[in-house]
Amino acid sequence: MKSIAFGFAALLLGAVASHAAEAWKEADVGGKKIFTDAKGMTLYTYDKDEKGKSSCYDKCAANWPPLKAEAGAKAEDEWTVIDRTDGTKMWAYDGKPVYTFVKDKKAGDMTGEGIANAWHVAKAD
């Protein structure tokens, strides 16, 4: 019975660890290494955010959806999970919260780069 419980616990730990790897990925777009979400949509950082703290809510978050972290998601290397004031959790890279952009329609689009001189593609290199 102990080995079954241990095997189940190991399976659960593996599932939690995989949430991080499935949340984002590295992509090469036009010779630039960037981070994308699991669907290949470009991730962005926002200059008005502080390290480990998002300042993008309401209308901002409608246009720049946060990269949500699943329950039980754990930090991995430079990737961390941060709490939002609305009670949700999101991913941050090197302390900077990351977002997608609603006007990016397909994987590889980077139409949010430079908007308001505050939004930037999350670079992987």
C-alpha cells in the first residue's frame, strides 16, 4: 500500500512541475528569441509593473491578459508565480509579470511591441 501512495504522490508532483513547462515556451521569431505562451502567442512585459507586482487590471488586463498560473504552479529558474490583487496568480519572468496582447491574432505576431512606449516583447536571450 505504501508503494501505491508513493507512486501517486510522485505522479502528482510530476503533474505540478509540468504546469510550469506548459505555461510558456521559447520561440525563434524572425531571428529573435522570445517567450510565448503555450499556444505560441507572444509574451510582453509592462514598464509600469514593479518587480513581482502587476499594475495591469480592468481595461488594461482586458487588452493585455496576464499569463495565468494554474493552482499549484511552482517557480522554475527565472520564472516565478506572483499574486494579483484580484486574487488570481500569474507568471513573471525575472520578476516582471508577463502578458499576451489581444491584437496579436496568430502565433508569432508581435503587434504590442512598443505600444505607449511601455510594452515590450519578453526576450529569451
